[in-house]
Amino acid sequence: MSEKQRLLDAVAGLPDSANWSKIADAVLNHLANHGTPQEYAQFYVTQLTAEDLAEYANPKMDHELGDVIAEIELLYNER
């Protein structure tokens, strides 16, 4: 079975009432279990809002977006 078909099956298994958040969760779950750390991190970044990105552009703390992505990849690799 292709990756595309697995992803389609994961989303197709959701109830018709599923909202975008549930669909995104299903995709994230699929990537976490079947994708590469880079794919997971890249998809995770797309879930950030404009406000989240603005905070990284002008951080209130010492965290930078690249550091957060690297930490996510590290945590994924430790699983």
C-alpha cells in the first residue's frame, strides 16, 4: 500500500463530523508513525498561526523557530 493510500485511509476513517483539527491530528499521527522526522517537523510548522510565527520573529523568550524544530526532531528520533 502506498503512503498516499495509507494517509487517505487514515483520514477516510474519521467520522463525517470531523473538523480540520481532527483531520490535522490524523495526518500528524500518520506522519509520526510512518514519516521521517523532517516530514513531521515540516508539517508541524504548518500548524503554527501567524501569531505564533510573529512571536518567533520577535521572541519574548530566547527560543528560535529553528531550535524548536530541532527539538521536535530530536524527540521524534528518541521514540
